[in-house]
Amino acid sequence: MGGLKYLFLLCILVGWSHDASSQEVEEHIEHYHSGSIDQKIERLFLMHNELNTVDEDTLYYFIQDLHAAGTKNNREEALAFSNYIFGHVLNDEGLYKEGFAKLITAKKFFTYTKNDTMLAEVYNALGNNAYLQSERVKAEEYYLKSHKYGKRSGKNDFRSLSSANLARIYIAQEKYDEAQQLLNDYIDYNKSVSNLRNLGTAYGVLGQLYLNKEEPQKAIEFLQKSMEFNLSTGQPKLIGNGYTNLAIAAYFQGDFSKAQDYFELSLSYRKKSGDQFYIAESYYNLGDFFFGINELDSAMVAYKKSIAIAKENENLEGQRDVLWQMSILYDSLANYRKQAEYLKKYVATDQALRQEKVSGELAALRLSFQQELKQQNYLSELREHELQQRVEKSATIWDYWLWIVLVGIIAVALIVYRGATKKVKKEGRQEL
């Protein structure tokens, strides 16, 4: 099927599942600015997922702001939470080493304060960090720790936090029974609390499980269930992703008519969401679909629409993917002049994308470095303050004992003086 991106978009690595609407985000931002540090932490926790998908620069602002507020007011929990959020961002940027360092720093504080809910969050994020680097064994370890701390917290939301991610690990290990049990428990809990989004995710992962077992019909049944829950959320982006998954499953089942319908439905919902990145990707997927069934004219039309949207929105990755597919398409037509033309464009775009990535990484690294400097300065000042208090306490104790010694010396001197006086008087009386 050409270069179709058949990763299941529902099966993204799962974090805490609260998704805020744009109106809720505005309310969170308003309360963040007017609230105490505790309220700032709470509001950023509730809105950071949405901010990261909508406007990364805005999320950077809130990370810096919370970090500065924590430093100014000597609130280490604000610094720890800022590091936790930043660890997520660095993971998304592909800066896994730096993301790991931030998450470990946050983990140390939450371990010290015995905050089991945040430890469940941090270990889940560490699992994602390892998973994204294909370190499946380490990811499994972190997800299991997340489960342990979530269970210890007594809050079911956090106990089940890593369940879908852990199930994905077991699917990759072909431990289908363990994955099925995890997902069944996850589904039962989310049904009890009516969490439609998590139910959509769970059934999507089940669909992936049965595709891996080469049971496409059963996979489609679960993907359709996933789609039902996504539809009930009313979120066009989720619905569009769900139809993409169904389209891919239908394609591998050989039902090309249904696959085309699903791809086109996905496109229509993504247009409703207004996310140009996903709209460009939908045209790209349609191009791959037509290429796969050898309808080359239709494939070319879809690819050109995809690249036009990607160019308009400065989406270099989207442009690069389409240029590569177009070069392959022209190669299949034996049009080597056009193939060479698109390969040149591909190389130039790939170089520009690498430079853009370096720029993005540099900005993230600079922010990380600035935070570390501020945090080190804060901790140094804290240590100096503690040392000064100890010195003052020691000085006070020394002064206290010094006075006792002086009083003792004076007392001894008085006793000796009185003793000597009495002795002189006694001797004087004896002489008389």
C-alpha cells in the first residue's frame, strides 16, 4: 500500500486522560493567572495536554512561569511539576535524554514527598520515554511501577493510567492473554466512570491486538466499537483518527470500497476540526490508498492536494513524505525526469527539515539549561540559608555556653574569695 502510515492513531501513548475543550482551556488560563501557586499547578495539570497540541510556545511560557513562581516563593513542588511537564515536551521533541533527566528530577521530589499520584504520572511518562526509544523492557518496568504507585494512591484513575500502554507492550511481546486481561479491566473501570475517550482508546488497542493476531474481521469489530465511543465524544479529531484506523483495517482485509469510504470520512472530520496537519495527512493517506490499488491519476491528485496544504502551513515533514511518494509514483510510470525532479525537492526539503529540527531542539535545550541554572541557583541559596541558620544556631548555643562558663568562673572565684576571706579572719582572731 505504498508508504501508508498505518500506525494506529488511537493507540498513541496514553497519559492522564483529561482533555480540555478550547473554552475550558481559556478558563484554566484565566484562573492560572489569578490563582495561587497551588492553583497554578492544578490548572496547568488540567490543560497541558491540550496546550501541547495547540500551541507549544504557549506551553513553554507556562512551564517557565510556573518554574519562576516556584523559585521566587521557595516552592519546590512547583519546580518538580514544571520539570514533569517539561519532560513531556522534550519527549515530544525527540529529546529523550533531556526529557528523561527532567522526569528523574521530578521523580526525586515526588518520592521524597511520597506523592503516589504524581509518581504514577512520572513513571508512566518515563515508560513513554523508553518506549519511544524502542526500549521495551525498560518501558515495561516503568509502566509496572506506574501501576504500583497508582494502586497505592487509592485512586482508580491513576491505578489504570498505564494499563493501555502496558497492554501495547504485551501485544508487541505477543503476550496476548495478558494484554487482553489488562484491557478488559481497563474497559470495565472506564465504563463505570463513563470515560468515553479512554473506552475509545481501549477498543482501539484491542483492534491492534487482533490485527497482530492476523484476525482482521475481529480487529474491525473492536475498531468499530472504538469509533462509536469516539463519535460520542463529539471531538472531530478523535473521530477522524478512528475512521483512519478503520480504513487501514478494511484495506488489509481487502475491502477496498469500505476502506475508501472510511478514508474520505476521516478527511471530512479532520476538515471539521480545522487541523491542517491532519488534513494534509488525510490527503496523503488517500494518495497512498489509490497508489496501492493502482489508480495512479487519483493518487497524484490526492498527493498534490496534500503537499499544497503542507506548503501553505510550512509543514516540512508533510511535504517531504509526499515528495518521496511522488518520486516512487513517477518511477512506476518510467518517467525518470519527473522522478529526478521530485527527488531533488525531497533532498532539499529533508535538509530544511533537519535544520528546523535542530532549531527546535536548540530552543528546547536553551530553555532546559536556563531552568537548570535557575534551579541550581535556587537550591544554592536554599542551602546557604540553611547553613546560615545552622551557624546562627551554633553561635547562639556557643554564646549560651560561654555565659554559663563565665558565670561558673565568677561563681568559683566568689567561692574562693569568700573562703580565703574567712580563712584570713579566722587566722587574725587566733593571733589576738
